[in-house]
Amino acid sequence: MVYSIFLVTRAGTEKTLERRQITTLACTLGLLALSIIGLLASPSLSLALEKYGRPLPSMEQPDDAAAREAEETLFGGYFLTAAFVSNPTFAARPDNTGLVGLRHMLHLETDLYKQYLTFYTDQNFFSDRTKGWIEPSEWDGTYAFTGLIDRWSWRLQYERDAPLDKSGIIQAYADALLTSRFQAKQDFSWWQRIFPNQNLTAYAGAGWLFHNSNYFARPDNTGSALFRYVAHADLDLYKNRVVLYGDMNFFTDREAGNKLNPSELDWIIGLALRFREDMELSVYREQDQPLDKAGLVQKYVAVQLRYSFDVPKRYLKK
């Protein structure tokens, strides 16, 4: 930051850019600090959020926490399919070619030891609307260990994003992420009285991409991602049937002079409607944008159907 101020005094042409970098970092760290302070001030939490630090809202009921702690899951997860109904710029391959038309994803998880140690994998497939919508153009595979200890969630993850219909850039990274969680219905006694059918859950934290092979720090495929800052919130509008959710994911650039300063912001806002406990229809918008300089902004609006499932280990005894 001192170096940035020095550049402002030396070169007028850099004044706007450097001031923007300082302001961006200050706002980001301020937001995360306020989120984490709020989380740390609250008592113990349940498992009402997606525990992996992803932007999707949890489909677990608030009362499922005790059951999850009491027994282990043989396997569970969900399948989703989404149509990008509006997509001016969101690319269909890691090299930023094409435009996504459809997305299909399978999430599988198994509890190795209750909620303390879980293995999961995500398999994401995208198609290119400029090539007919159907043929897969990209495959993103994720493999991770994660766990919950009281209010804290940790994750060790490996992700590989590769094109399927032609050769091109393959992006891969391994990261560690630590988040802290909050739930209004459990942590505020007054919330249950005033909002008996609503809930607010949130998490915030930071991660380190300790291995990085071509995973970029901006949407235009420049830089190399080093740190990430995450913040997420789910607002249960009515009995976990209508959920408004938002997610922010910041990256920093290991090649930049200030490695803590965010270089990219990916944000999502969506509305999910649960017409069954295991099925959800949602509409959401995502935008990925650079923060420290001008460049490509990728954005889209999608309609998504998700079906969840769970098989407890007790079924093996029957």
C-alpha cells in the first residue's frame, strides 16, 4: 500500500489505477472482516449451509444437523442441469472460446467420519451454444476433502478444467480454504420469535491456491491466482421453500506487486424455489469481472433444476 501511494505521487497517469487498487483492497478486507467478526461473535452452528464453500444454497433442513451428526452417510449428493438463457460473454472452454449453452453437474459425497471428514467430487460439463448446444465443450473435475468443527469449515481441493471437443488450455489448481459460519435462527433468540418461518445463514473466509497450473487471476486469462476471499449468504424467505442467495469470490494475482489486492470478483445472486424437499428450480445471474484493470467481463443468466439424494450407512445393515 505504501508503494502504491508512492507511485501516485510519481506518475499522474497511474493515480487513478493505484487509488482504485487501494480502495478495492480496503473495501474487500473490510467486508470480510465485518463478516468474520459477526461469525465469531455467534455461538455454535448447524450444518444448514453447503459445507464446501460453493455458491449453491443448501438443500438441508435446519433440523437435519442432529441427524447428520448421529450417523454417517454412505453417499449422497445431487444432480443439476442448467440452461444459460442469456449469455453474452461467458465462455464455453478454459481458453475463453465459445459461449456456454447448457451445464450438467453431478455432485457425490461420502462421510469418512461423521461431519468431521468428508470426501466429495464435482463433475461439471458445459456445452457451446455456438456449436449446437448439445456436444460437451468443457469438463471441470473437482476432488476434495472437507470437514466441520463447530462453526469452522475446512477444505482441501483439487480442480482441473479442460476442453473436450478440441485441444486447448487446461487450468488446474489445488487450494486450502477455511471459513466460519453463522445461522440467525440458532444464534439469535429474537430471530425465531420475529421470523418463525425464515432464516439467514452465511459464511466467510479465505483460501490459498498452493498449486496453480494456468488458473488465471482474471476473466481475460491474465495473471495467476494466489489467494481467494469468499463470502456467502442464504436468506430463507419461507420454510426453506423459497431461498434468496448471494455469493462473492475474490481472487488475487501472484504476479502482481501487491499479492493481497483482489484482481477478480465473481458474484452470483439467485432465487431458488423448492417444490419438493429434494428438488429445486432456481434462476440466478453470475458476473466475473476484473478489479484492478479494465478487461473482459463474463456474465450470464441461467435457469437450473437440481435434484438431491442421500443414502445413510444404516442401509447396509438391512
